[in-house]
Amino acid sequence: MTTGPSAEESSAKGHAGALKRELGLRDLVLTQIVFVVGGSWVGAAAKLGPSHLAYWLLAFLLFYIPQAAVVIYLNKLMPLEGGLYQWAKFGFNKFAGFMVAWNLWLLAICVMALMALVVTTNLSYAIGERAAWMPASRWFVSTISIALMGSLVLVSIRGLALGKWIHNVGSLVTILTYGALIVLPFVSLARGDLKEYHPFTIAAPTMSILGLNIFSKLAVGALSGFEYVAILAGETRAPARNVGRSVLLSAPVIALMFILGTSSVLVFSTDSNHIDLIGPVPQTLSIGFRSFGFVGMIVSVAILLLAARAISVTSIFFSGTSRLPMVAGWDHLLPAWFTRLHARWKTPANSILFVGAITLVFALACLIGVGPQEAFQVADNAAGIFYGIAYLVFFAIPLVGAAKIRGGAPIWVRIAAVSGFLVTLVYIVFATFPIVDVVNRYWFAGKIIGVTVITNLIGIAIFAVGNRRAATS
């Protein structure tokens, strides 16, 4: 920006002054890795067969790098607690900021609601065939949801002094588990279990609706998330510098983990239709270590580590999601109740309790009337649309946002924003299409569209009420 901070920016920084700055560069890098590298995406990519590498490279070029460029640019200009909420608010207006925050909040609720399903799937693989009933048991998944949600609420209230270690451990767990996944084909090749293995062979992309669908999911679904840690800028040391550096340091590591992880899933899959989209990593480890005898016990440990990773990611979502109502409360768009900090830990305790309760209700509702794979896809696709809406605004800021923001954007940032915006549009269109067999495709699409429209109408109504409150305060 060519001018000094506005009164509203100074106010946001003033509110953030009451928060504790617990996060350093190391914490941010490890958080980026565990947050972005999801276990399910290597399974979705493996459905593309040998052309997966070409699709990954396109996703990196057209979305991953553009996303990183715009995050670094906007965070350097506005290193404020609330991240994208603040960027959209100052780039456009309070309504845009609130709706971005609303959709990010809905995204997090959907993802966190899936945690128990992911954890139980991993547990079933770790224990073996006698535990195959776990993911399909609604009462068991519900029990896990209640226990985990309660624990995460307590950790979130305690704050990032504890939470960052859960995030860091989750990142190390992710690196170790993916390390086992990546090394497995080379070990199998040396043992003679595999005749050949070429992880970097590029096959021409298969031009099909399914291919374009999965490409959009790899781009926006798998490779998104760099902006999320910026929500915690007010709790980060030197956020203008460290958030951007964390993106640059983690990006190449994340790219290699996705590419080599997908190659491993593909080489051990005899039929792409039988790839488990909830737990492709534990499934692949189970298959790959099957001939190792007692060494196969390592698989159970690795799979349990994946469950720990899922809990770590949910803790990150909890941290970010609970801050969004808080910063909206600072702007008087939500009741001041959401802004109240714990007397000792200086965390938004009321907001955390609210998010925990809503997430638990949604998690239980997702299990009604459908199987685990379809429940996963419904919530995951709905979350994707919420994220897509937020990303459309995000990429539009350097293009058509406030003059003081777009005026300083270099040409390469603008080109990146156009590319990211177009890929996001494609992703939103395809987010209503499932990539697994479902009971009824039209009902599946209807549920996703209905959830998106209704929840955003609710968000508009909440903003209207809050805006009137803000005008009279």
C-alpha cells in the first residue's frame, strides 16, 4: 500500500494486541505441511492412472503457484488476525469479508465433521479384518466424534502454546508416514516384489469429464490451504515476513510428497475402482507390506500415525475457525460474546465452544441415511464449494479490489490471480459430481447445491442483522 494503515486496520491490530504471539517460522512451515498434505488426495489422483503426474504438474502450474503468489502478496500488505477475512474486507467491503469468513467457517465445519470417519477408517486398517465393521458403524463413529470433539475443544481453549505442538507433531507424523509410502515401492523393487517402478513417467492426460473433475479437485482441493495460517497472523511473530517464508519453504516439500505418494498408491492398486478414497494411504501400506511378514506390523503403527495426523489437522481448523467469529465480533457483525477471551489463556473460549457444538451436530447429521463413502463425498464436496467461493473472492482482490491493493500488484501477481480464479470456477462446477458410486447422483448433487444455497442465505441474513447492529453501535 502506498499510504499508511487505515483506522480500521489499526483497530484490528489493536484488538490482536491482546492475543499471545506463539507461532514462529518453524511452527508455520510444519503447519503448512500437515494442513495441505491430505491423505485422501493421492487416492483421487491415482484414479487418473499413469497420467496423474501430468495432472499434478498442471495443478501446480495453474493453481498451486498462483495461490502461493497471491497469499505472499496480500499477507505482506495486510498481516492481520483473520487473514482472508481482513483481505476481503479491505479489498472490497465488510459484506465480502463476512461472506468469505462464513464460507471458510462452513468449510472447516465440514472437514472437522469428517474427522471421526477418517480416524475410524484408519483404525480399522490398523487392527485388521476383524475391525472392518468400524467405519460402517454409526454408533461407533458417533462415539469417536463426541470424544475427539470434546478433547479438541479443551486443547483449543488452552491455546496455541499447546496447540502448536500438536500441529508440529502432526506434521512430523505426516512426513514419516508419507516417507514410508514413498519408500515402499523402492523396497519392494529391491526385494523383487515389483518388476519395475517409474514414479516420474509422464503420460499424456486423458481428456475426459472424470479427468477434468479430478484435476480440479487436485488443484483446489489438494493444493489449497496456504492462506489458512494467515488467519493466525495476530498470534504469529513477524507475520508479514514469516507467513510468506513458510509458503516458500513448504511448497516444494508438499509437491514431492503428493507426486511420489500418488505413484506409490497407483503401483500397488490393481483396480482403480477399488481405491479407498477415505484411506488410500493405509490401504496402500497394507497391500505393500503384506509380503513382509512380521515387518507388516509397521503398517499398523503408520496407520495409527495417520489418525494422529487427522486429529492435528482438525486442531488447526479449530484454531482458525474459532478466530473468524472473533474478528467478525470486533467489527460488531457478530455479538461481542464471540470476542471474549479466556482470562488466563487469552483464547476466544466462547467461540471455540460454539464451533465444537456445531461441528458435532453436523458430524452426526452426515451419517444419517448414507454409507461412509457417500457421507465422506457429500461433506467433502460441500466443503469444496464453500472453499471455492472464498477462493474466488481471494483471487479477485488483486484484480478488481480496492485501488490501493490492486494498484501495487505486479503483473505476475495479476496473471497468477487470473489463473487461480479460472481453475476455481472449474472446481466449483465439478464439485457437485461424485467420483464414487452413490445411491442417486441427482439426489447427491441436489443435497450439495441445497446445502450451499441455504447456508449462504443464512450467512447473508446473519450479516444483515449484524450490520444493523454495527450501524447503531
